[in-house]
Amino acid sequence: MASLSLARAMRVKNKTPAPIQITAEQILREARERQEAEIRLPKQKISDPTEVADYRLRKRKEFEGLISRVGWNKSVWVK
């Protein structure tokens, strides 16, 4: 097993408070504002048997891909 080298603790040089203090709430609010909206695929209406077959094939490929990558994860099997 490889040994991990942890960084040495650095001494703080300037311990004076900053002229403008920032709260955790401000940091979280700014992060939320900068976060991009989640892109969602439109709902798909299946109207004929070929679309059903395509949908089932696509879902099966997704499932098999997940199983091959993270087959040890039980939640993948339960979905």
C-alpha cells in the first residue's frame, strides 16, 4: 500500500481580521446564484410499438452499462 504524504500545516502569517467579513450564509447564497439551472429532458410520449422497442433497448443498455461499471452497488440492481 502506498503511503500518503500529507501537507505540513502552514503557520498563519497575518492574523488580523479582514476589513470586510463574509458569513457562510453569504457564501452559500452566492454559490446558489451562480449555479446553473438543471437541464431536464422533455417528457416523451410513446405512441407506437417501435418507440416502445427503442425505449426498452435504450433502458436495457443503460442498465447493463451501470452493472458493468458499478455492479457491486446494490442500488443499481434494485432500480
